[in-house]
Amino acid sequence: MKRKREFQIQCGEHSGIVRADSIGKAWRKLTKGKTKGFAPLVRWTECYKGLPWFYQTPQSLDKIR
């Protein structure tokens, strides 16, 4: 079984820490089909890894599997 990773995501009104296999799945789990309240860019990082923050458009995260 693949171990789930923890992502911290911030985008306008939508923010939280989500466990998922990929950033795309974490994004869809966080937003749950919402269509309002988004910022032009999503800011995300993988928790507890000491990685920098990454910035992407919300549309690009919708396409990631």
C-alpha cells in the first residue's frame, strides 16, 4: 500500500492540511468541487519535509492525477 503524504495548501478562502497520494488528489479533496473563493495562485508544500513553497494556478492542479 502506498503511504499517503501530507500537503499544506493555501488558495484564497481554501486552505488546510490534507493527506493524499499526490498534490492533485489533495487539491481535489480540499476543494470538493467548489467554484468560488480561489486566488490566482495556489501555494502548497509537503509537510514535515522542509521543502520550499510551490506556486501554481488552480487549473493546473485540477489536471494532476
